[in-house]
Amino acid sequence: MGIPRSDYAYLLGKQHNQPLRKKDNPEGRTQLSILRYIRSLGYVCGKTKTVGIARKGTFWVDKYLFLGFPDITAFCPHLVFIEVKSPTGVQSAHQKFFEEYCRRANILYILARSLDDVSAIIK
């Protein structure tokens, strides 16, 4: 389904008349440190890309996208999902549902605000 770029800003919580701009990204830095840490232990991990694509002036969202899917997927040696948030970041409702699905399936889910949250569990 296509979404005009003007509506894309709305989806991100921006006013229509405000340009989308790059800002400081503490979550991105934390993700990178977590990925490097897990790989330094010899485990396999990677970032999850769960956004649509911009094509010909329209933003496209895949209707089969798994909403709330965590930022990092790792095998340490078992499956682990890691959702990275800034110190003040809040999980969305979809992310909370995904965490509950993991709990019910007995899959490790980590809500990480820093590398310490992950290194305390994955060694």
C-alpha cells in the first residue's frame, strides 16, 4: 500500500510542515555496541529492518510486515530477540505484544537500554 511522503511524516509523529531530519541516535549507537559485543563472543546476530521503502514520491508499507519485531535477532546459542530503547524510550503496543509472544513461546526477549542489559544475560 502506498503512502504519500506528506503522510509519512505524520506516521513518524512529525507535523506535516516540519521536514524530516537526521538527529542524534542513541538507540543506533547502543544497537551497534550490542551487535559488536555479541559477535565478539562468537555468536551470530544481525539488525532487523522493518520499515517500508520510498518509491516514486510515495512511501510503501508491506501489509505483511511483522509489527513490533525487535531490533536485533541473535543466536547465543539459542534464539534471542533484543529490542533497543534509549533510556527514556517506551515500547509500542506492538512491541509489548511481541514480547508477550516470546514469553509464551519460552524465547528470550531482552529490552535493552544499554549494553549492560545484554551483557548481564548473554555471556
